[in-house]
Amino acid sequence: MAAATRGCRPWGSLLGLLGLVSAAAAAWDLASLRCTLGAFCECDFRPDLPGEAPGSPERGAGGRGQTRERWEPWEPGWRRPEKLRTQRKDLKSWVQGNLTACGRSLFLFDEMDKMPPGLMEVLRPFLGSSWVVYGTNYRKAIFIFISNTGGKQINQVALEAWRSRRDREEILLQELEPVISRAVLDNPHHGFSNSGIMEERLLDAVVPFLPLQRHHVRHCVLNELAQLGLEPRDEVVQAVLDSTTFFPEDEQLFSSNGCKTVASRIAFFL
């Protein structure tokens, strides 16, 4: 898995392309994040532009955007052209409303590989080079896109590095970014398909999520035990590792599920 970013420069935005690590938007407690992106928060940001009257339709319901609202685009029937047109319109309005209410908004789009192709095309103006789009200043916004597309390619690069006796930490972004981008471009069912976002290189950064090895899973077990207030026990740690599936079949190198099942497995061996 990977993440890539694009949005308010200099902050950029993250495009989540691939990974074995789950990062669902619902798991992010944005309210707990302090204003570390700048000297102060500007969540009452209002653009002072001619013709932009308070409470106009572009500001969203009630004249304010809902920064923490979760937007679900893949409703039943989205493949119908009329449904896609409606959802494109809704997505554009939703982004505009949030940016009008809070210029320093963070938008997280999970499971991009399941998004309707062509839907994301409406985000191109917000990811471009202009400071003001549709009467809204978006430069302080961050867009994060997460996807599983390219996971196999990332795993292959990591495996080849291991076979070449290179540490996982020695893998360079330059080795991964081209294969991730190609995997997205070659997938006609990906959310970025028919959007022009990848072709026009509108994403600032790609953040690959590399597969986890046995020692990474061991750390996850120890951390989970510590969170439960328990002392580390070698037999419990080893039992969790033994019950975890690793791949490839011969090398048994990478965890198939990362650390996602560690917490539930620990309970079986306490």
C-alpha cells in the first residue's frame, strides 16, 4: 500500500496508493490533532472575494462545510451515467463547502481502487496550480488518497531487495514510485482512471507502505501487550508469530496481514 499527497502547497497532499496497513478515515480522530501544520489554526477562514456572499450555495448546507463528514461515493448504481454525474456534482460541492468553512481542511479518500472511474476528475482544479478555485482559497488544504493498487508490485520490489541482501530501509522511493504509478494508470477500474490526475502529475508525493517482516510483527505484539498493561511473555509473542501467515511460501518473509490481526490473536494465547 502507499499514500500520496496533493493539495495546499507547501503542505502538499498524500495519495494513498497501496499498502498492507489499513488506514480507514473513520479511525482518524481529527479533533485530537493540534495545529502543528502552522503557527495557528485558521478553521474560521473565510475568503473575502467579490460576489461571495455568506450563505451562498457554494458554502454547503447552512453556509458551512462539514470538515469531518464522511462522504460515501460508491452507492449502489453508481455505474449508471446519471448516478456518476450526480455524485461528481455532490463531491465538488462537498469539497468547496469544506474549504469555504475551513481553509486548512484535510480530505481523506480511502479505498481509491473501489472508487468509480472518472469521479475524481472534479478534484483536478483543487490540485492544480491556482491559488483560488471557484471562489475558494484551497492552498492550505491537504488531500490524502489511499489505495491497495500496486501492493503486489511493492511486495515484489521488497522481495527482490531482500534477495539482493539489501535492508528494507535501503529501498528508495525512486524504485517504488514508478511501479506504483504504472499500476494505477494500467487499472481502468481505479478511481483515478479518466481523471487526468495521474497523467498530469498533480500529486505531490507518493508514500508506499512496505510489507512488514517478522520482527515488525514482534514489535506490534509487544506494543499491544504494553497497551493491555501486561508484561511481555516470550511464549505469547512466539505463539502469535507462529499463528501469523507469512509469504512467499518458501521464504516466509512478509506478514500477509501486516499487524492488523495481532490484537485479536493475543487473546487466544493469554
